Amino acid sequence: MLRKTFLFLLLALGLLLAVLVVNTLRFTPKQPAALPARPAMARAAAESDSALAHLQRLVRFQTVSYEDSSRLDTAQFLGLHRFLRRTYPRLHRQLSRELVGRYTLLYRWAGRDSSLRPAVLLAHQDVVPIEPATRGQWRFPPFGGTVAEGQLWGRGSTDNKANLTAQCEAVEHLLAQGVQPERTVYFVFGHDEEVGGKAGARRVAGLLRQRGVVPEFVLDEGLFVTAERIPGMQGRPVALIGTAEKGFLTLELSAAVNGGHSSIPEATTALGLVSQAVTTLNGHAFEAALTPSMQQFADHVGPHLPFGQRLAFANRWLFTPLILSTYLKSAGGAAAVRTTMVPTIFQSGVKDNVVPTAARATLNLRLLPGLSSAAALAQVRAWLPDPRVKVTVVPNEIAEPSPETGQPAAALGYQLIERHIRQQVPEVITTPFLFVAASDSRHFATLTPNVYKFSPMTDPVALHGINEHLSVASFQHCLGFYEGLLRDLR
């Protein structure tokens, strides 16, 4: 009997191994959908140099957005608008132009065939502030737009003025060649993306909805080409096309108890309660999962990985827990498979010898698709049963995760984006991915399911950080990508 059991287990193990190996051998690279090519229009070196100079000028406009809109330096935004008018005269003569929310720009380029659903391309004018204490740490002036060492340095060089400049350059160049797209194109250049896009992109989306505009696809900033961030790819470039976006939720933890003189403190303080609540939450984590976009990533990238990793990706029915545990070992990987939660602001106290009567901590959550803000809030409250600590939602700091696209690779917009990435980076592997940040494009999710988040640049550096910069080569890719995409709209 024991021998029969052993033989049965041996046979079962052999069958399991056979299934795993067969699945792995059948796990082959996905070929992009074929689209007929159109001849490229070469951009002269002088034109590329001119485009780079224009990006430098845009970086020098200090178009910083703030939560407090009264701090907005309107002269910077208006100056940028005047610069666009002077620099792109054909664009401003032949495209219609509207101002939305005072500073967001909406352009419409009429296509030849009005029966085709339009495309919507987004970029944004605004940038995040420079922390005053870090100014001395910048290698070049943060708003200098300096070109050095093959890079363009400055706030907004990557986020997001390279995309804005490249789109304008593409339109101006195509108009000079007499090109008109077959389908209409809308360009949305928001002025408050960095603070949620409520006065800009959200209003534009509402305006288009009122006008009955149903886009074929929407393309905004987002992920990019990386040669460094996908383990196992040995430096081969991978283009991560965002096909879904995490939601966000900002919560406030607060407590209020009697304070007093620090020489005779009570055992329980407001600051202690909130600190303990933050510590408690640090000991909990939301459940990890492979969302549809991450499963599609596994299907596209997995076949190119070394055999061991390929085997795991090809047999996710068995190895998903192992895959998730591997992702959770890094901050970037964890963000792709889990709802994240992190304290970002702590407020309490006025003097060193006064025990504060109130304390507050701000938590920012990025919600994995499939988890609603209501469910996330309920979970946080369940983890903090102490009634002395209140958990409240910060008004206007909430957005649900975007819907997941079922089969993005079958959609025209995705195919066009993929094709023109491959034209700029011939050896690149293209794949859907989950965009873990937030973009203006989320406001357009009710207009079309085909919303993509991709910036045609390679491994941009220090977005929102010190020494933000973009390689000149990446900017050339931006120029070629948008020009090819616009010419190819059909």
C-alpha cells in the first residue's frame, strides 16, 4: 500500500511538472497587432534644436500650482500662453482654441472624416513647487531650463512640459506639411493637474460630455519606457502603457484630550493617541492582488524572462502567491499590487513646554482597482477601534480607481500608441501596466473606456524631486512619437 501511494505521488508530481513545463514552453511573446505603415516625415536637425529651445523656454515659466488657488502666479500662466501663440502660429490659426477654468487650454483640430470618433491628447502646464530648503541641492537652477551633459534640467522638464511641447511641435510641423488627420483631435493642456485637475481637466471632460463628444481614445502622461526597472529583462527596454489608474483617498486621524503644562503630563495625550494610531496602521496592510492590468503585464513581459521567472508567470494559477511576495519586497512592486497607505503630514503642538490638546495626522491611500474608497475607509476604521481617534475623509481628496480595460491590446488607440513606441525604440517590449499615480485622464473615464497613460520618454529622473531632468534623446523620442501618432490617426 505504501509503495502504491509513493508511486501515485510520484506520478502526480511528474504530471504537475509536465503541465508546468508545457505551459512555460507555450508561453510565447505576444506580437503587436499589425497596422499599415505610413511614411515618416524626417525632422531636420535645426528643427529639433528649435524644439529643444522651446522646451527650455517653457521650463522657465514658473507655472506652479497650489492647493490654495489664491497663491497661483497668474502672470506665469498667461506668459506661457502668449509664448505658445508666438511660437506656434499655424496651430493658433488653424485650430480652435478655448480657455476653460481661466487657464486650461482646449484646442480642436478638425479631422477630414467627422464620422470617426475623435482622439483626445492631454498634457499639463503646471508643476509642483520647489521646496525652499532644497534649492541649494539643485545642480542647475530649478527653473533655468539648462541643457548640459545631454540632459535638459528643470522643474517640469519631465512632468509634463516635454509632452506639451512635443504635441505643439508635432501639430505645427504637420500643418506646415499640409497634413490633416482623418479624425478630429482635441488637445487639453491643464493648469491644475498637480492639485487634482478639478478646475481644468475635469471641467473640460464635462464640457465635452455636454457636447456629445465620445472619444475613440484618450492619451495622457503616465508610465514610460524603462531599461532599468523590470527585474530579469537584462536592460532590454520595456514600454509600460498605463491601462488603469489607482484611486486615491486622503484621511485625517485626529484626537483631542486635555493638555496642560509639560511638567505634569497626563498618561494619555492627543499626540500619543495619534502617534499610536499611525504605528498601529503601519502594522497592517491591504491584501495584495494581480489586477487585470498586471495580469496582462505578466502575459506580455513574462515570455521574455529567464526560465524560472517565465515558469512562474506562465503558471500563475499556482505561483501567484510567490509572484506577489516578490513584488512586495520593493516599494515600486508593492505599489503595483497593493493599496498603499502612508502618513504624509503630522500636526500638533505650539511650544516645547505645552502638552497639545489636539493632534492630527494625514494619511494618503492609493487604491488598487477593485477596492472602493468606502471599503478602504471601513478597513482603516476597523484597524483603529479606539473611539478617541477619529478617522475622517479630507474633502475633495478622493477619487475612485479607474475601470480596468478588458483587452486593451485589441483597441485602435492602444495599437497606435504601441506601434509608434516601437518606431522610436525598435527593440522595445510593449505592455499594459497599472499606473500607480494620478493623472488628469481619470476625469475622462466616463467618456470612453480607452484611456491610456504613457509618456514617450525613457527612465525620466526625479519627477517631483531634486534635479528633475530629461535626456535630450528622450525628448527626441517625444517629438517623433507624437508626430507619428497624429499623422497616423485613422
